[in-house]
Amino acid sequence: MKNIKIVLLGYMGSGKTTVGRIVANHLNIKFLDLDAYIEEAERMSVSSIFNEKGEIYFRKKEMEYLSEIFLIENSFVLSLGGGTPCFGTNMELINEKTKNSFYLNIGIPELVTRLMKEKNHRPMISHLQDQELTEFVGKHLFERSFFYNKAHHKIKCNNNSPTEIAEIIINSLV
């Protein structure tokens, strides 16, 4: 497969990075995590960018780096940040540049279970009480699902292992 661009999107904790690495290894192409790409380019963590320069600055940079990746990289699996599809024209750009955008769709109870374990490493939810997490995720997911559902492919992931999800993606490539 030449020149394949695969984009994984979904809510935080949906497994984009884990699944993305498996797909990239299987296809022997580069794996990119947009947040890590931004951190390297900006020489600071995403949470520091948010704290020091604000969300608007971050979202502008996110859009720039997303465009840059499509320009300079030939083949890749790209894992987006959970909010990336919801800002500016990011989803339009993605769907214009590739037919291989995948929404990893995970139900709220499973997301909450996963996020509870990594709450301290997630700036957006680290301040929440455990009992507030379900409502926060549900509200957020409701707001974002409009954008997530613009992906060319939607995969219900609840009962699948990362390897099974990776296989579904590989078998769905256009």
C-alpha cells in the first residue's frame, strides 16, 4: 500500500494511540500522535500550552500542525486529540485528504472505567470527583459526537480488543 493516510479520532480513553500503533506496525508505516507532535514542535506539554498560552492558541497550532502532517508525510497512522475534530475546519481537512478516517466509538460506561484509572494523567478530568466523571464524559461526548460521526468509518469498540479493532481498520482501508 503506497501513500496511505489513516486518521483515528474519538474521545480520550478510546484507544486511539494503542490501536494506532498496532495498525502502523502491521502496515509498516509511521505512527504519529498529534498531541505529541505539537508538544515536540512547541517544546512544551499540551497542558502547559493550555495554561500559559490558552486554548485558542493551542487550537490554532493544532490546525497548523494537522495541515503540516498531511503536507509533509506520505504514509502514516495519526491519532488525534479528543477535541481536534471539533474545532475549525479540522474534520473537513481530514476527510478531504483521506478516505480513511475512523471514529473509535466507545460507550460512556467503558470510557469512564478506562478514564478513572488514568484520571491523574488527564488535565481535563484530573480535578473532577469520581462521581462527576460519568456526567462530564456523557455531556462532552454528546457535544462532540456530531463531529466524530463525520468520520468515514465508525467502529463500535466496546467488546473488541485493540488488536481486533486494528484488524477492522486494516480490513476497511480504502
